Amino acid sequence: MGSQLSPGFYLKAQNKYGGCYIARRQNHILASARNLKDLLKIIKKRKIRREGEVSIGYVPSARSFHVYLIR
């Protein structure tokens, strides 16, 4: 996902956005939806520009197990 964030961002995001696709600018969530198609519709409706610093990605469910490698 675009710029690098700490694993802590995703761990916190899982509480509210787990199982959803999100559009974010750094650590600010701009929009979320259960599927990518709906997220893209929201982005278009809100006229959020995807160029530059906005990243789109999936936030895994809090019920899943994750391993983060920090380099």
C-alpha cells in the first residue's frame, strides 16, 4: 500500500474497518466499503482523487492472524 505505515496503523484499523477496502491518505481513512467496486463508487461520488498520496487497500479481519516483517 503506497507509503509505509507502522503495523500499528493496521491493527487499529482492523477494529473499525476489518474485512473492508479502504481509501487512505497517510493515516487518515477517506472512505471504506465491503468490496472494491463499492469503494470505487464512493470515491467517484465524493470526488476523491486517487492520484498521488491516496492509497487503496484491504484491511484484513481482526479474526485473522498476521505476521509483519519490520525492516
